[in-house]
Amino acid sequence: SYYLANLAFIAAYQKQNDLVSRLVTLATFYNNQTLKDSPKNVNYWKTRGKNDYLFYQIELDKKYLEDGIEALNQASKFAPTDPKIPYSLAIYYSLLNDDYGSAKDPQNQKRALLYKTLSLNNIDKSIELKKDYRDAYFLQAQLLKKYGDRSGAKETLEYIIKNLNSNDQEAIKELKEL
């Protein structure tokens, strides 16, 4: 189903809307089938989350992010020590923060704050699960920068360079831009 979801993403980029619709339907069908056959398979739940992320990119409908979060939370029940699950959740919550953060009404502002908190909590959990997870540290720095904590972002990037890879060009570049 993940290959079909990727093909749908490519078809969307090429503006082949009929094909996109058929591929999304097929990807969803096959993922549902695998989950029906093996409802405790963590990889099938993670695939659902990845598919929903691709569908979000196609349609920019936050419903896909919310569905992806549900799938990843389900995956986390079967693999509570997998650091990639909270890493992905941090991305999803950050995107929801973007969506609600642009709204002016107080209810959506509360949601934006909640999603900011959830994104930071999940990236912290990812790092807690895998102390040398470079990508999680880098995402943490990006989130901190996004949320206005430049000193926290700088500290995280310095940690990457000092403790994980002294020649991490991406971290060095980001640090210079702060």
C-alpha cells in the first residue's frame, strides 16, 4: 500500500487527479486488508501513518494528519521503544500546530499551543528512547527554532556537533544561521 501511496503522491505532482483518486483508494484498501489480517503488526500501522502523511501532502487536509496520529499511536502500543514513532508524531503535531497557529480565534490558538507541546514532548521521547538519534536532535533544533527558542535550538545543534558528529555539515550550517 505504501508504494501505491507514493505513486499517488507522484501522480498528484503531475496533476493526474483521476489516477490520484484511484491510487489513494487502492492504497487505503490494501492497508486496511493487511491490518484486518494482522491487526497487531506494528509495520502495518506505521505504513498507515506514512500513507496518511503522503495523503496529507496531496490534499493538505489535516484529517490525514489526525488519522496518521491515530495509526502511530496504535503502532506505539505494539512497539513502545521504537524512537521513530514519536519522531513521526512530532512532525505530525508540528504540522497541526502550523495549521491551527494561523487562526485568530482563541479556541484554535489553544489547539496550536497543544500541538506545539505535543510535538516537543514527542521529540523529547524519541531522544529519550535513542540517545544517539541524530535526526531526532536535528528535528528538535528545528522545532525549537520554529517555536522561537533560538538558544535551545543552538544548544541542541551544538550537542550534535560535540557529541554525535563533529563534521555534521547540516548542523553546522543551521548553527551559523541562528
